[in-house]
Amino acid sequence: MHHTSLVMLLLLLGFAVIHSGGAALRFWGEQHLGPRLWRLVFVGASLPMAVLLVAYFLTHRYDGLRLWNLQGVPGMAPTVWVLTALSFVFLYPATFRLLEIPALLKPRVRLYSTGILRVSRHPQMVGQLLWCFSHTLWLGTSFALMASLGLVAHHLFAVWHGDRRLHQRFGEAFEEMRRTTSILPFQAVLDGRQQLVLSEFLRPAYGGVLLAVVVFWWSHRWIGAATAAFSFTRLNHLLS
């Protein structure tokens, strides 16, 4: 294993501890600090680590062995972009309440099974799988593969962890939701436990998701400059 791959896995482990650990402590934190202050503490701990992960991944994405090179294959670039755009639809189902993210509105835990949750009870896991698959397919390096395996492992753990927390908070109401939804995409739809309602997807938040995809597509032209700047930082030298 290339040493930067190991560093990436350790960074992912650190992020998982902070992010999933913060989720596990949410009930305690909201009781002692209040929902708004706890949200700010949680975001303040998670966001810098997430930014570091992205910066380190982009800087070292071509490290290690080149396992395959499909970047010249006709149609590969649009395929990766379509899969990435689709991953964003799954990754950000909570963006319907944007003002709760910075705690301008009181953050709340809700139990619902509409929209994208009819497809999968854990859409962020599905979105992460799509993102990892598309980017690993494009990059083809051992570093990208190891980073993707680490991300997938964290989200598979989050499936169990998320169900456990919702059961503890909502009890039988969550068990009813569990019975009528599925983890695997479209399984509950195919076996008749769910029925897709297209009107539930016609929401302004999905316009925000589309805008985010366009912004990320446009910002990819600056990846070279950004990674070059990060590669010369003391933090990158300490990690690498």
C-alpha cells in the first residue's frame, strides 16, 4: 500500500469517529447545550475534517499504482458526470431544510419515508457508493480505490448506526418505517411495500442539487491550482 493511501484511510477513520461519534452524542448534546449550539459544535468539528479529506484526496488522487486507465474511452467522461449527478440526488436528501444546517432554524430529527427515502432508507449510502464507483472508475489508481473502500465502509457502518439511533429515539414508529422501506435501492418499490410519487421529487431543493452539480463541474477546472497550493502547505507535508 502506498503510504498516502494509509494516511487517507487514517483520515477517514478520524472523520468517521468525529461524524458518527457526534451523531451518537446528539441526544446528550442537545439536552446539555441545546439543539442550535450542539449543531454548531458538530458542524465545527466535522466540516474542517471534511475539507481536509477533500483536499488530501484531490492532491494525491493519482498516487500509488495505476490499476486501469479508461479516461480516453469514448463516453467515459459523460458517464462519470451522470453517475456523479445522480449521486448528489441521493447524498443530499436533508437539503430540504437548509436553514437547519447553520442552526438558523432549530435542528430537529424527523422520521419520514417520502421522496428519495421510498427508493432507499439510507440514500446517502447509495449516493456515496455511486460517487466512489464513478470517481474510482475515472481515476483508476490504488489510492482512489483505497479511499473509496474507506468511504464505503464508513457509510455501511452508518446504515447500522443510523437505524440503531432512530430505533432508540422513535421506537415502534421507526420499526413501522423499517417494515415499509428498504436499504437496497428500489427493493421496497419492487416488492410492493412502497410506491414512487413523482410529485415528491418536484421540490426547489432539487434545483439546488442541480445547481451544485453545475458549480462542481465548473470548479473542476481549478483542481490543479488548488491541489498545487495544498501540496506546498506544511499540513500536507506533515501528513505525507
